[in-house]
Amino acid sequence: MYCLQWLLPVLLIPKPLNPALWFNHSMFMGFYLLSFLLERKPCTICALVFLAALFLICYSCWGNCFLYHCNDSPLPESAHDPNIIGT
């Protein structure tokens, strides 16, 4: 389970508040995971544990799935704030 120490923090990286950056964030995270799996070649058990955790987070729509935005979960309040563009 040594290889999970590099995969589990990926699940803790929050999505950006600005909805325009969600696509870039999901592409970056997807390419990071793909390159990690190709370069480090984690053991099968670690890869399955990580993919199961990723599936459960995305399936439950708990708010931190970087693959897509769930339709049931509301946008953050700051996503509708026009003043956030100037920061």
C-alpha cells in the first residue's frame, strides 16, 4: 500500500470555485492520474482501491468529484458573485 500515499491526496484537491475552470481542472487531474499510472505502475490492489474510492466519491455526488459536476449539487455561492472575476 506504499503507492497509495501518492494517489490518495489527489482526492483531497478541491475543485475551483469558478465553473469556467472545472474543465481545465478535470483535464489536469485526468492527465496527472494517467501519467502516474503509466510511470509509477502501482500494484493492482492500490489501483483498485483508488479507483473504488474515486467511483464512490463521484457516484455519491458528495462535491469533490473532479470528473464532472453533479446536477443535484448546487453551485457554490461565490460562483454567482460577479466580483470574484476582479480578484
